[in-house]
Amino acid sequence: MENEPNTIDVRKLLMTVLRNWYWYVLSVVLCGCLAVWYYFSHTAKYKVDASIMLRINNDDMALPQAEMLSFMGVSSGKQVDDEIAILSSRDIISQVIRDLDLQTEYRKKKGLRWVGEYPVSDLRVVYPEHFTDTLTHPVRIKIKARKHDYVVRVRYDKWQRSRHVVKDLTQPIATCAGELRFVVNTMPEPGDRYRMRTLPMLSCAENYAENIFVTRYKKESNVMLIDTKTDMPRRAIDFINKQIDLYNMDAVVDKNIVATNTAAFIEERLRLIEEELSTAEEDVEQYKRENRLTTFTGETAIYVQESTTYRHRLAELETQQNLVDYVDDFVSDDSKKGTLIPANLGIADASLVGLINEYNQLLLKRMRIQRTASSDNPVVEQLDMQLGLLRQNIQTSIASVRRSLQITRTDLEKRNSDAGSHVGALPTIERQYVEKVRNRQLKENLYLYLYQKREENALSLTTTVIPAKVIAMPQVHPQRVSPRLRMLALIVLIMGVLIPSVVLYLRYLLNNTLEDQTELASAVSCPVLGQVAQNHRGVHIAIHEGENSTSAELFRLIRTNLGFMLPGTKSPVLLVTSCINGEGKSYVASNIAISLALLGKKVVLVGLDIRKPMLAHYFGLSDKGLLTAYLADESYELADIVQPSGQHPNLDLIPAGMVPPNPNELLQSERLDALFALLREHYDYIIVDTAPVAMVSDTFLLDRISDMTIFVSRAGYTPREMIAFINRLCEQKRLKNMACVLNGVKQAQAGYGYGYGYGRQD
């Protein structure tokens, strides 16, 4: 029965593992040694974390500040995700690196470990001015202190290297990275080793950004967690503290920029309105003095009240127009293009206020980016383009609002004129007086409004609310995160088992030869007689009288199985063949013959592999004349070619003799049939050693004289492709009563089952 191609024999795999147990032990030991080296050569890393809460949309925020942010078009309802991006931005991290001088990392060799030195190191490197600002490739420095001098190795980029031997580290050293010197805080002892690495600012910032994690505590929470894993906890604590400080400072600076620009605008407006209000009051005073006016009474009071109502509405409309004009002047002034536009001055039109707020937010974003980027930066140029478009939209909206106000004013003036018709009898002086008073009230209302906003803005500047409140200060967790003994032990165990398993499995996949009797029995269609252990003794005969070695017992087992499979023919003829050379068919044939002879049976071993005869050599007999001479010369008799084997008195041998020029014709001669007829009369068993069937057709010619065919395969030698060949022969019945024997099985697999044999080992 053929084996399924994808079937995995679990028992076979398990036995393979057990047979190779020493490889697993060696693998675990080697992995353990590597783990010990790793543990003692890597510095311990610890987790450092902190938590902060963002004051976003909190009710306890200072009201003046919240109103001023809204007044200038900046919303206080920022999203936490945006703040996380700001907190972990490259600009803030770069500033932390500059403030703490972290661009250069210092390490000292202690045992097998390179231990980081922070904040104070034994040696500090001093580069030329602006060197680190323009650095484009990493600079690596190694220093070894000797008894009288120091060896300094410098590597810049991948290819530039230099080695220097100096007696004084404080003196300038001309290296491949430029001139540098060292500040000695603690004098190195002979044998001390140091490493220093300086990265470009961009690379350094990216490294820190990848190792500093900022996340939300919960999905809807304003609390943020900041954590990192490092072998220098003190440095991580300082880094996180500075990161939070810079984030708060950045937010406060943004708020102060808004408030400062608002204050400047309000002061300018107040100065102009104050002058206009003073002029209006003097005008009213002089007009009343010239016309001797006090108060108005009489019937016209009602009509005057109605007219006054319309005038008040006109005054409010005039205020709106003035505010729009102020904003229009501000927007049209090219010198103030980089200044925030005042938003909540009281303009009633929501669309105009929305455009101003959008402009202010975009301008704040540009100002933030421009702190670390030049004006020709693509992002800045894109923001400038967007600001220009928004400024044009604001001017268009102002024109639309102005037209709307003008329409409303025309309507109110018409209504006021209608109301004025009722008081037409009033003196012209009365009308002129009312107009002057209205103008004064307008200036006074605008002045008071701006004065109030100035005080609120001043209060906002003096009230600083830190946007990020520290809930938990940065702290170091006492338990190390790496290397961890339990994790290393688990990895050692896994790798120690996995490596030899993978090797054995690959070896199994790449092996194209038969392995054992179980594989042979599951693959071939014919019966399997048994298996033969490897011959380590170097002798051709493995079975002797009274011997109980593994090989001898296995041949006895094959002999027993033959008793059940042989046909009832008297003096049966057994052909012993194989697929290719080297599978041990002559060895198997010889020992099967001896095993039968040990039963007291008369056995003859015939060598019919006449193309490559080996039996005479194995038994130490002459190879001249014999079988080939008998077949070619009719003068030869049976007694002339039969020779005693020298191994057992019941075993005779007919060697093949010299290699003939026409082996195929000799095997088809009638003299061969007559020979086997004689042999059947004189012997109980006739064992025939034949040629390999996959190489020559000689064995197929002998099927006419045989009763059974024994196919010999060899473990670790016979290709698996030969299984299909054997099955094909069996299906086509080209050889009679086929059975298989597996030769060359390892001693551990031989015997009665796996792992235990019978008798002594060979």
C-alpha cells in the first residue's frame, strides 16, 4: 500500500528526536551560553513613565483667558490627539535634546557591558563651534586608556576613520571628523574604555521620538501617558520633564502672541477714538453755547422720542459700519499681513467673523512652524498662499457686509425722515443738535467697549494657566524590562529545541533515500520480509553457528518469514536482486543462504550477476572458469563448477566466473535451464545472486527458472524514486512472488522494533 505524500508519521518523527537527543542537549547548552553572554553584555533597561492631564474644555479655566481666546478666533476645544502630536513632535524633541545636550551619548566599559554615563561622564568631547548643527553623518569615538597614553579611534560616516595615540586628551586632535578635544571630569585608569556617539540632530530626534511613547490613558480621557524603556533612567526622567515644560511653554507662547497683538490693536484704536470723542464733545458744547440750548419739552416730545429711537438704531448701524471699516483698513494694510486680525469686536455678521477666526488659526499655525523652518519652506509657502486667499475672501466679505449695512441704513434714514416730518415745525437748530449728540454717543460707546476689552486682555496676560497638569511625575519602575532571566530561559529552551528540530526536518525533506523498514513497508505494494542491520565488522558473512548478534537474528527472522511466503515447490529457486548497484544484494543472498544451511538444508548459492561477479571474492574462491565456462562449454559438468563455501558444510557455491562477452545470450541458453533442473535434484534451496534490474535486463531473463524474487533496498542509499519502479514491476508481474528486504538499517532502528535489539550488537 502506497503512503500518502502529505502524511506525517508522528511516531517516526518522535523516534528520530529521541535518537538525536544529544543534538538537543548540545543546542540547549550552546543557546544557554549565548544567553549568558547576552545577559552579562547588555545593560539592564527599565521603564520610566509619567502621566499628565490636558486642561481642555474644563469649567475651571480662567474666564478672561477663555473669552480672549474666543475674541481672537482661537478655539480652546483642542483635541487630545492633536496635542499628542504636538507633545511628541520633532521640534519639541529637538529642543529637549539641545537643552539637555543629548546629541552625544557617552558610555563606559564595565565588565562586558557598556554602561551609559549621565548626567556627568568621565570624558566629554568638545567639537568645533556649530559642528553639531551642520553634522550630516554619525561620529563614533572609541577611547582606550593605557598606562602612559590614550588610543583614540574616530569614525565618521562609513568610510572615514582615523586612529590617534595621544598623551593629553585635553589638547586638540585633528581627526577625520575635524578637530576635537576632550574635557576630563574624572581621570581614566589604565584599561578603561569609552564610547561616544554623536548623531545628526534629525537622526537623534527620530531615535528619541521612536522610543518615547505618548498615548491616551482611556479613549475619552484627557489624561496622557508618557513612557519609555531605557538603560539610563536618570536621562529619561530629565527628558520627560523637559518635554512637558517645553510643551507648556509652547502653548503659553501661542496664547501670549494672540493677547499681545490684540493689545496693540486695541491701544491704537483707543487713541484714535479718544481724539474723535474729545472733538465731538467740544462740538456739542460749543453748539449748545452758541444756540443757548438746554432741554426739549412740549407736544413734540413723543415725536422726538420716535425719531430718537430711529437715530439710536442708526447709531448702532454706524458703529457696525465703523467696525467693518476698521477691520477693512487693518486687512488692507500690507504692513500688517503677518499680524492677527481682531475678530470679536462686536461685528454682527457671523460669516465674516468665521473667516477672520479661520485666518487667525492658520496664521498661528504658520507662526509656530516658522520658529524652526525658513520662509522658503514648502509648508510655509503653502500656508502663505492659503493666508492670501483667506485675506481676499475677508475683503470680499467686508464689501458684502458694507453693502448690507448701507441698505439697512438707507431704510432707517427713510423711516427717520418720515418720523421727522411730524416735528417739521421744530427749528433747524434742534435737528442739528440731535445729530451732534448722536455722533458723540457713537464715539463714546465705541470707546467704552474697547476700553473694557483692553482690561480683559491685560488680565489674560497676567493670568497664566498651564495647559498640561502633571498627575504623576516621571518615575522608574524597579523591575527591569530587559534582559529578563525568565524570558531568556524561555528563549533558550525554545531555540534549543527549535534549531535541531529544523535541521532534522530539513535533513528529512532533503533526504531522497529510504530510511527504515516502516517507510519501505508503507510505500511498496509487495510484502516485506524484514530488515538487515548495518555491517560494521567489515566481513561479508554476518551469521554463524550459535551466533546471536543483531544481524544474525535479523537474518533468522527473514528466514522464518520466507518459510511462510515460499510456494510449495520442491527445491525452490530464489532470485536476489536490487534496483541499482551498492544496495547489498550479494551480502543479503549470502547470509540468507547460510541461515538456511544452518537449518540442515542443502543450499547452493549461484552467482548469476555475470556482468559484475563478486561472490568468489567475498568467499575467497577462484573466479576462473566456473558458471560462465559451464554455460559456454558443454564439456563442463556440474561437479566442475560447484565449490564448497568454506562457511558451512551444507552450503555450496557456484561463482559466476569470468565476465563473458555475451552475458545476455548465455542467460537465455537451454544449458542454464538444464543446470537449474539438476540443482533442484541435489539441493533443498537454490539462492541466485542476480544483476540489478534497473540497470540491465539479465534478471528478467531468469524469471523463467525462479519461484520467488527478493528485492534488496538499502537504507540511506536507495532513492525513493525506485519505490515506483518496484511497484510497477509488482503490478506488471514481471518477476514472480516479489518480496522486499531493507539492508543497511542503523543498529538503533534494527532488531525487534525500534530502540531495542536481540542479543549482542555487531
